[in-house]
Amino acid sequence: MKAGNFELIEVLHQFPAQENAVYRKELCIVDWFGNGPKYDIRGWNDDHTKMTKGISMTEEEFRELIGFGKTFLEQK
């Protein structure tokens, strides 16, 4: 889906919706302002025309986050 300042390239994962929530958290690949695709986590409405604040990461940053998450959870 392409809109004014972003192109939603792919929805990788939808997190479980919270009861009565307007927005659903998703892990997506998004191109913001034509700067190339980034991994992106934020809430989206059903037709992906509105979103909440979120975070965008390069592939390197995303891999680092995943590595940290695995290490962190293994220590618990």
C-alpha cells in the first residue's frame, strides 16, 4: 500500500489485538519518505491509513534487537 509519505511493503506479523482497540500492533516493512525499506513496529488501523507512534529500524538494528532479546530471555 502506497500513501503520501510511506509505502507499506509487507506485513510480517500481527500481534494479538487488544479488546476494543482501534489500532493493532504489527511488524512490517515500510519505506518512509522514499528512504528505503525499514523494519517497523507500530499500531495500525485495519486499512493501514492511520498509525500510532512506533519505531523503525534498519536490518542491522533489527538483527541486534533480536539478538539482545534472545540473550535477555535466556538469562531469565
